[in-house]
Amino acid sequence: MSTGHVPRLLPWTTDDGRPCLLSGADEGGYVTKLADEMEAAQLGMGTDVLEHALKVLKDTKASHGELRYVGTRLAECLSDALRVAESRGMRLPVPDSEESAVSPTPAAETSA
């Protein structure tokens, strides 16, 4: 598998909303560690917001404002999680052409 040095999509944007990228040569550096910590915090907040949202959704007396608030927070957390997934996906090793030509045997055929 070839890894190459793909720039890392960072979990923040520029002041004008453009993506921030980090050179692949900085693996293990300060900015990489900061990005790792921020991604972990974003995913952790997503878990917390989801737990709160589930409680609000179970509350039959929740107001329109409460529902709108948790919906907005969930959208923000989903956006963060998708950005983390995109960043991590960009950094996955790309299979060599020979490896990608071999298709795995479906599970149903192997268990027979």
C-alpha cells in the first residue's frame, strides 16, 4: 500500500471559512497534536449533545425553542464529525493496483 504525503484537513477553517490544510511532513508535530486533541474534543461534544438531544426528544413537553436548539447543536456536531471523517479518510493508505484488483469473497460464500 502506498501512503504518500497527503495534506491533512484540519478541524478548523480560516477566518473567511476556507479549509485549513497541514503539510503531511508535520506528522507528530505540535499542530498535528493540537488537531488530534480538537478532533477528540469535537467527537466527545457530539456524544454529549446526542445524549442531551435524546432526553429532549423524549420529553413530550419540550418547547419548540428547546427542539430547535438541540437540532442546531446536532447539525453543528454532525458537521464536525463529517469533517473529522473526511480528514481521516484522506489520510488512509491507498491500495496498490494489484491489491485493489483482488475482490474479497463475500461472507456468505466463506461460511458455506
